[in-house]
Amino acid sequence: METEPVIEGDNNLLNTINWLRAGYIVCLHKSYKTGKYFYKKETLDTITNEEIIYINLCNWMDLINEDEWPYYIREKGFASYKSTTVLPEKEHHFELP
């Protein structure tokens, strides 16, 4: 991917789903690299041009703990990404206010 992830408006869940549609792996977390990962499919054997977006939800833990965002992400057809040993090197970091 040649551009930075685009943030449109203040709907953070919609931005997250749009990033998944664009081909990013997304990690919802409360501490760096410890969280729930999502992607188009469950695993990748190798990384091609994928990038990962870490979204720090430390101020909004109910979105993970009550499975709110993961539910909506799965409803849109994305999978829980299981292959945490195969992660892209290019990272982007966001924190919800």
C-alpha cells in the first residue's frame, strides 16, 4: 500500500471496516501487540503488501470486552486473524480519544 490509512469523519468503527476493506490487518488492543486481530481471512502464509493498523482502545475497553466492535467487524465478513507469527513490518498506530 502506498498511502497512509485515511481517517474520514469521527466514526471510528466505520474507518476500521474501511481499512479492512482496503486490505489492512487491524489489531484492536489495550497494550501494544496484545489484542484481537482481524483481516479478510484467518491466516497468511507470507506477507505481500499487507500493512497493519494498531488501534489502542485503552480508554474504550468495553468495545473489546463486550465484543461490540469484533461483532460488527465479523458481521461485515472479516475474520479473526490467527497468524500472529506472520505480521507485516509496516505499522500504523491510532488511539481513540
